[in-house]
Amino acid sequence: MWNLKNKKILVTGGSKGIGSATVTECLNLGAEVLFTARNAEEIAVFENELKAQGHQVTGITGDVTLEADQNKVRDWIGENWGTLDVLVNNAGINIRKTSLDYTTEEYRKVLEVNLIAPFELSRLLYPFLVKGKSPAIINVASVAALLDLQTGSPYAMSKAGMLQQTRSLATEWAKDGIRVNAVSPWFTLTPLTKGLLGNVDRLQQIVNITPVKRVARVEEMSGVIAFLAMEQASYITGQNIVVDGGMSISAF
């Protein structure tokens, strides 16, 4: 019973990091997956690798903030599936600076990718989700939405907004059978955190305050995302699952 067989799932930002782990996890659990990313070459390599393993998967090149690319995803789903069971809003960016050092363009870009795009995609794909089987939206947020991690105010603001977006849509769309939840990762080994975690002192600081004494692996996030996509999670909505190795509940 613990599978995603016959589920049609869209994962944004699906070519690397938590996104690619989620694509792989869902495919291994029996789903058919559509994923997006901005780099056509990365998409082709990943897609071919997965198809060689016998998976039903399609990659689409696109920027989640662009209306034309959002419509491209919508049109593909309409032409090929006609319905959508799970939307994973995973695409995200960060620009690490102190608040006074951001240009308006920089911080608006962070907000556009991390907060506005998931809202637009959720609304755009609503007609397909409402026809889906036990439909669900899963937003990939961050512990930065809850605590100051010194990773930049715009990133924290965008992820905090995503959590409220999760709660609001969960309440609003419950009548339509659509569940909406969020997953908030702690520091995880991904291309997005590679530079930060490459700082030995910073890495040690993070490890020291994490009870399990390490940063997370992408598979430890994709497993939670996959569970929330399952029908076994049918009574869970409007929640934020914090996956942080115990950091947020440890006083020391």
C-alpha cells in the first residue's frame, strides 16, 4: 500500500538536489513524473538516465517565474495527462547578503521564485488537481522560515510566506479534496548549499547544534515529500513538517 502507483506528479526544480531526489523517489514508488528545470542539458541527461531504468518521466525546460513557461507546463499536462495528482513546488533560489546589500532586483527575484511562482502554479494547475486522485500540493520551504539562519532576509521572508500560503490554501481548497502541506528542510547537501557548507567553520557550527550531528541527505527530504504525496497521508493538510535532525527542539 505504501506506494505512488498510477500517480501523476509534477516536481519543479527537479534536475538536482532535493528536486532530483524527489523525482527519483516518486518514480521508484511507481509514479509517472513530469519535472521542470532551467538547464536543458541537465534535464536531458537526467531524463535519459531515468528512462534507461524504465521509468515514465518527462523533463521540461522552463523558468517557474515566467508566464510562458508556466503555460507550457499547463499545456503539457492538459495534452498528455488531463489531470494532476501531486504538485511539488520545489524550485527555489537564494542570494546570501546582508539586508542593506541587496539590490531591489535581487531580492524581488528571490521572492518571485520562492513565493510567487508556487502560488501562481498552484492556481494555474488547480483545474487539473481538482480532477486528480487524492490530490496534494507539497511546498518545499525551509527552517529559515521559522528561525534566523543568517542566510538572507529575502529567502527567510519567501519561505515564511510559503508556509502561510500552505495554510491558507489548505483551508480554502479542503472542500475540493486538495491537501496542501509543506516540508521544511534543515541544512541539506545540495548544489544550493554547497558553497555555504564548504566553509568548514560554518559546517561545524551547524553540526554542533544538530542533535544527530550531521547535515541532511537529499533522500531524507524526498522520503517525507513522497509520504505526503501518498493516500496514507490523506488526513494531513495545512501542516509544516520540519526535517532538521532535532535541531529545533534542542535547547543545547
